[in-house]
Amino acid sequence: MSDFKLLITDWYRQNKRDLPWRRTKDPFKIWLSEVILQQTRVDQGLPYYMKFTEQFKDVHALAAADEQSVLNLWQGLGYYSRGRNLHQTAKFISVELKGQFPLNSVELQKLKGIGPYTAAAIASFCYNESVPVIDGNVYRVLSRVFDIDSPVNSKEGEKIIKDIALTLIDMKDPATFNQAIMEFGALQCTPSKPDCTNCPLAGMCLSRNNKTIEQRPVKLKKNKIKHRFFHYALIANDHKIVITKREEKDIWQHLYQFPLFESLNEDMPDEILPGFFVKDAHISNPASKHILSHQHIHAHFHHFFLDESTLRLTENYRVINREELSDYPLPRLIDKYLDSI
């Protein structure tokens, strides 16, 4: 066990990436980085971290912002509930806790949107609490080094990994150890084609000895993918465009979109424009496919010419200037489509 700690922290000091959140112990910045990097690669998340920290210097500044501006900055990261929770928790910390983050992982987990992983990261990196930070990289490294055949996304597998991590963690410097093992999984012990030849842990890696590297970690099969068929009505002229806000508890809540009609298949529903009065000229574009964790969205965009003299809208819709569209947070699916036309 002591060899593991020594080897992996030595590797880390020689190979770690220079990332801005590793140069601070500010819990606001550590929290922000961990939320952004959930389900997001470092190279993708880094620009978002820089934008957020430039616009919001501390938790009070983030709390004072309106939700629309926060989601605008978040646009493109996906999993928008993270952005909403980030904003709500910032307001709670700012107002109820007077800007003071809880000082241990147990209390941190009581905050909205902060689970065991994020709480451990903040407590370890900021307060040097001896608690393991276990992300996908850690699951992979430990399941390979100790050749664990229990699914890592099962209760049994999670417990095995956690117990091992608790045994391994450096009690004197848990922050460096946690950063080291996560970085090792990201750069060395990668999901595919890990660099086993130059691995400092090769001599103790049971999966390498047992030739089970490619089978580790074991994972239970995911839930069945749900397919959804979205039909957007893009109603616009040279100057104006129609949008609406997603209020229902579903994907992309509180983001803006074009009038949407969901159907059971690819066919355009008959009621694509109930209550709208626009010139009868439209083009149905080929479907755009957007893949989420448990859903595949098949989206068609139907173009209609906006005639402002005859348009009749309900209160759920609004007409804005086309140049104002960038002020509204949009799902990445729509943003990508607009870039393509």
C-alpha cells in the first residue's frame, strides 16, 4: 500500500497538467471546477471555468446573477440541472451561510447539487480532509490494479472500491494523493489503450498479470435508451423570431427553444402550428440527432415565414429581434442547428 502511494504521487509530480483550479484552495473555485467537470472532459470544461471565474469573482457574485445569464454561460456543457443547482446553491451559501462554505464533506453534502464526490473534492483540496475522491478515473485505476470483477456501478463494487481507497489514501497529504490517482486515470490508465508498458504500477497491477486489463472495470448494463421525436417550428423573418421557455420538469428546463411539438415517430404532427397564423411556406429539414445519457433526441426543424401583421401567439411565446437570440440560453441541439444554416 505504501508503494502505491509513493509511486502514484511521484508520477503525479512529474506528469500533472497545469490547471488553474490546482493553484487555489478557494472552495468557490474548487466547487465550480468540480461541477463543470462532471460528465465533461478537462479540455472542454476549462474554457467554461475561465468564463465563470472571470465573470463571477466569488460566490456572492454568482448568487447575485440572474438564472438566464448563468445558463447562457453554461450553454453547450449539457446536463443543465448542474447549472441551475450551481446558481441555487450559490444563493444559499451567499445569503444563509454568509458566503462561508461548510468545512467538511458531511456538511457539504447537505447542499443542493453536492454529492459525495464533489463534497470529498472540496473538503480534500481545500481543507485537507482525509476523504477519498472517487470518480470514474479512480474506479478504473483501482479495479485494474486490484483486478476487481464486481461491477463498479453496483453497491458491492462501489463499497469494494471505497474501502480500498480509504486504505490507500495518504492521511498527511490527501489532496495530492486524490489529485494524483485521478490524473493517473485520465492520462496513464485510460479507458482504452492504457500505457501499461510505461506504467509505474505495472509490477503490482493484478489485471496486467492476469491479462484482464480490457475487461476492467466491469459495469452493469445501462438502462434502455429512450428515443424521442421533436418537431421545432422555426418561425422567423429577416428581423424577428419566435421563442418559448421550457418550464416543465424535463431535459433543458429553463432554457429557451422554438415552439416544440413532440410526436411518437418521425412524422410531423398535424397540430404543428395550432393557433399560429403565418404565411404557408416552410421547409422540413432532415432530422438532427442529439445523444443524451439515456435519451436520443431526433429533431426536425420546420421553417415558417413570420408575418407580424397576422401572427397570433399565446402568452407562452415571445417574439424577439433575431440579434437578441444570443442573449437567451439554448439547448446545444438548437445552437448547433443554427450554426449549420
